[in-house]
Amino acid sequence: MPSTARAFRVLEPGRGALVDVALPEPGPGDVVVATRHSAISRGTELLVFRGGVPASQYGVMRAPFQHGEFPGPVTYGYLAVGTVEDGPASLRGREVFCLHPHQTRFVVPGSAVSVVPDGVPASRAVLAGTVETAVNALWDAAPRVGDRVAVVGAGMVGCAVAALLAGIPGARVELVDVDADRAPVADALGVGFARPDDAAAGCDLVVHASATEAGLARSLELLGVEGELVELSWYGDRTPRVPLGEGFHSGRLAIRASQVGRVSPSRRARWTHADRMALALRLLTDPRFDVLITETVPFDALPATMVRLADGAPGLGVRVDY
């Protein structure tokens, strides 16, 4: 086994590079994974790249196999798929998903990887962490048959949430975004689309995933009486204003946070993190999720790609091919 690998490291806010990293000697039960694909999270990962993690959250926001500390130098990422080159016989040669930063090869405990099911291409399996976030969000939101639902913010997570909501019988699901180019994506996912000013109000449930102050305000406006907003956005070191005047109190509206780091309280007694990840991977047999990847780049292009995305390049998910 090679003793080193190549990894993407944030050297300082706004600047990254590919560096050589030492690989540990595998222990009993460890697996050696050769990475085939990874994906870039435009939310948390770009916030880390920009240096936007508040000091109070340095410990909470650590990725499972992060090396280094915020704001940098640090390796950060959690959407990787590869082939097990060495390890327990039951895993050797299998395609697996792992919450690992961008790196050509890595060594982790076998318990840290999830086998990619038959029928899920490795190129799509990089979305497992995104779909897992959407699963946890819907466990928190508890949508019901026939609900009128808006998903505000058509990024990777918002689109994944909309895709899962589309399967609820009788539900009216509308994906809301300022970018009209998201309309074909919504159509491919089987849901409606609207610009913020045109979105249908009177919602039973709104899932907010735009990470903008304007999106949060519009989400509250779209709720009907005693409706609930589930907040998926993480703002990092920003402090958005929350409009709690006007109809917030008279409408008895509710806001709750959803975050993937813990299994939703509604399932925590019966579901483990591994169970939830296995479910996300099974859901990825659905080819609709392919629309969430709008760009592919080679591993060597990662430093320049991160700068371009941080500067606001358009699109949804970016897959990195190794």
C-alpha cells in the first residue's frame, strides 16, 4: 500500500492546495479506500473555505475525519465514494460511501463506511450525505398526507428535500428560488416551482434552505396560521434578522432547527446514524437525483474550483472525479 496520498487542504480562508499526507498503517478492522468520486457541499464546505465558522462552533462543526483546525490549515469534506482495496473480506472490492474529506486514498475503520447498494452508481452515491440530511429534515418536519409545503432555497439540500416530499400522497410541493433556472430541476424532481414573489402562501409547512435573510423572511410569510418553518440553513458567523413582528405571533407560527449531526429525536431511540445513512443510499436508486450534479471536475482542479465556487459560480452539486 502507498504510504502517502494527495488531499485538498484549506491553507487559510479563501486559499487551498493539494498536499501530500501520510497514510496510517491499517489496523485490525480498518479499510483502505481508493477514492473514485467526491462532491463539494456549497453550503457548509464553502463556508469553511471562506473562514466563516464561528470560534464557538469549532468543535461542533468538525468533520468526522478532519485534519487540522479551523480556520486552517484544515482538510474538510464529507461526500466521498471509493473502492475498498484492503480490509475485512466482506468489504474488500466493494464500493463504499464515507464522510471523508477530498483525498485520493484513505484509511478508516470499517464501521465508518457504508456499502453502496446495487443499482446505485458510484457517481450518484456521492449525494448520500445530502440525502441523509434531507431524510433527517423530514423526520423533524413530519409532513402529512395532503400538506401544502414550500421548500425555499433550491440548492442541493433543498432539492433533495423536495424530491422526498414529492412522494407524499396529495401533497402540494413547491420549490422556491430566486433563480428561474431551477424550474427545470423542480420539474425533473416532480414538484412545482416559483420565484419568491409568486410562491403560494397558506402553507402547512415550509422548509428553509437558502441560507439568506430574505429567504428566511419569505419563508415565514408563506406559512398559514399555526404553520411551522423548519430551518436547515447554517449561517456560520452571520447573524440574520428574523422578522418576528407583523403576523408571527397572531398566526402562532413556529420555527425549529434541523441539523444532521444528530438523528432526529422522533427516530433516535430506534435508528442509528448507520441506519439513516443506509436509508439514504437506498433512496439513491432513484435516478431523479442525478439532476443535483451539474458539474464535474478532476481532482487536480479542486483548488481553483473552490475559489470559483466561493466567488458565486452558478450551479448545484459539483462532483470531483479521481
